Amino acid sequence: MFDVAIIGAGPAGTAAAFDLLVKGLKVLLIDKYEFPRKKACAGGITPKGYHLFRYDISPVVKRQCQTIKINPLNQKSFFINDEKTLCYMTKREDLDLFSLKKVIEKGADFKVIKNIASINETPTFVEIKTPGQSYKASYLIGADGANSKVRQQIFQTKFYKKQFALEADLKIDLIDRHQMEFDFSKLKNGYFWIFPKDDHINIGIYSIDSKVRLSTQTLFDYAKQRFGSNRLKAIKGYPICTNGFNYKPDSKRILLAGDAAGLAESLLGEGISFALKSGQMAAASIIESKTGSVSAGDLYLKKLKEIQADLRFYDLSAKWFYNFPRLSFKALPIPFIHKRFVKGYADGKTIKQILYEG
Ligand SMILES: Cc1cc2nc3c(=O)[nH]c(=O)nc-3n(C[C@H](O)[C@H](O)[C@H](O)COP(=O)(O)OP(=O)(O)OC[C@H]3O[C@@H](n4cnc5c(N)ncnc54)[C@H](O)[C@@H]3O)c2cc1C
């Protein structure tokens, strides 16, 4: 019998595992793939996410960007600069392998299981059945991403929303490898990104509008037009799960974290920092529930309020931003507004803290 079983070894799962292991709990970590495995993600980590890691991830950071170029719709491009890092560039297969090794070193029992047959919660434990095996744990954390199987098993209602993003790698010579770019000029209700890595760039496309078709052809055309080359490698697409401000852990012993709980933001599709934070909150709730009278589910709901309030802000900002792009882009370059955002962002503040505290 394990103290905690975690399904999904992405940022949410490994962040939860690490904190549980530090407190001496017996952790089973399950993923459906052997690592390293490919993961559709541009691997950009904001300062607020970077500082959440309990260990130094600099060995897997490929670039630190201090400049962001913004290409608005029908307006001149502008730059956002800071002496501090605005985004840390990683490759997800490297980052996730690095984190997995950290939790295995700490004592996690890692198993690759392709198929979860059923999940049953009893008053005292949770049972995970796979074809031919059964695992019991006092608690289960579902950290299995946007298409979460755990969520499918325990929730009848749809509290989340799926956005979509597509990405690929391209080998080109970039003049400035410390500059990342968001290009809003070519897509309605979304953007193309260009993220510099060590020997290539990652380009991708994200939209909040389900009617906008994000096809590989769109990405090929964009690459050709921008860089004169469409030799894209490793094209991958996947949903990003947002609107988790409506998630309530109804169960006392099964908690969802990260994209499984819809805890990515809808404005730009950032999800890693929320996955880390919610994984850590899920772990803290389980640890606290073992010594008190409040259930892990209730403790988690209380802790999640901070993230959920922030995600609501992002949701409102996304609606405002994409519905009134001309106004948004007029406001952003104004030094008072943009300095406040950049400073708050580089200091790792949440969007709510930036707006209210400056
Ligand atoms: C194209 C794209 C680009 C993105 N770029 C960024 C970015 O630059 N920065 C950023 O912050 N966010 C980005 N995101 C969002 C980010 O990838 C997610 O929000 C983040 O990965 C969520 O972490 P997680 O741990 O919740 O889930 P995941 O990272 O999805 O991890 C889930 C894990 O569960 C495993 N799993 C899934 N199903 C099962 C199962 N049935 N059984 C066992 N294991 C299972 C998976 O193999 C995986 O290892 C991007 C998303 C996409 C699609």
C-alpha cells in the first residue's frame, strides 16, 4: 500500500511527488511512457514557474530571454526588455526527464503503465486497476494532463475548456538568441510564437477560438514566409486545458493537478507554472490532512483559490485582449503600463498581484 499514487509524471506530478517524498511518504508515480518522451510544449518557463522548482533546473535551461518582441495586429512591432530574465527556455523532454530523475533519487517508485482499467475510491483508500495488476494508495493525484483519464473516471460534468496549440522545431540562424517573439499580426484570437533554443528555434501557434483551424500547413506557411524555410521537425499538437477556476475536488482522496484540473491560463496558454504550483498544493493538502481533521480535498480546495482567482483574471484578460486587440496593443507600449507588467512578470508575480499591487 502506497501513501500516494500519482498518475502523470509531467511538471504537476513530479512537483507533487517531490514534496511528498521530502516528508517521507511512500509514492507511486505512474506514466504511460518511458522517459525521455516527447511532449507537445514550447518549454518556455516564466520566472514565477522557474522559482517554484525545489531544485536547480539550470542544467536543462537552453536560453534565458531578457527581450520579448511583440508584433501586434496593424501596428508597429515593439520590444519589452528587462535586465532580469523574462522567460527560461527548456526542452520538455529534457526538463521532464531531469525532474523524474530527481524524484526517483528521492525514492519514488516509477512505473510505466499503458492502460489504467479502473479507479475506485473507498472510504480509506484508492485502488487503481490495470490489466493484470492492482495498486492501492491512501490518496491519488491525477496529474495526467489535458486528456486526463483520472478526470474522465471521476467527473461527469465538464468544468474545463480545451484550447489547442501546435509546435515544431526549425534550424535557422537567429541574430538574437536571447529574444523571444509573440506575433499577433497573422492570426485572429491567437498568436504565433518564436522561442530560441540552443541550436534551433521552436515555433508554434495558439488560439482561444475553436473555429480557428490550427493546421500543420498554417505552421509550414508561417515558417516559409518568416524564415524562408519550412523544414519543420518534430511537429506536435495537443490540447491545453483551461478554465480550472471551476474545478472543485469533490472527492476526499482523489485530487487533480495541472492541466488535468484545467489549471492553465487562457491568454497565452501558459501551464507549467500552474502545474507546478497545483502539484505542490495537492501534496501539501495530503500532508496536512494526515495530521488534522480536515480532508485533503477540502484543504486543496482552499489552497487552490489563489490559483483559481488568478486564472479567472487571465480568462477575463484573454476575452478583453482578443476582442479589443487595437486597444490592448495601444495600451501595452505605454511605459507606465508596460513597465509595471514587465517588472511584475520578471519578479514572478501573478497577474492579480501585478494589477493590484503594481
Ligand atoms: C504546443 C504546446 C505548447 C505549450 N507551450 C508552453 C510553454 O511554453 N510554457 C508553458 O508554461 N506551458 C506551455 N504549454 C502548456 C503546458 O504544456 C501544460 O500546461 C503543462 O505541460 C501541464 O503540465 P501537467 O503536468 O499538468 O501535464 P503534462 O505535462 O501534460 O503531463 C502529463 C503526464 O501524464 C502522462 N499521462 C497522460 N495520460 C496518462 C495515462 N492515461 N496514464 C499514465 N500517464 C498518463 C503523460 O505522458 C505526461 O507525462 C504548451 C502546451 C502545448 C500543447
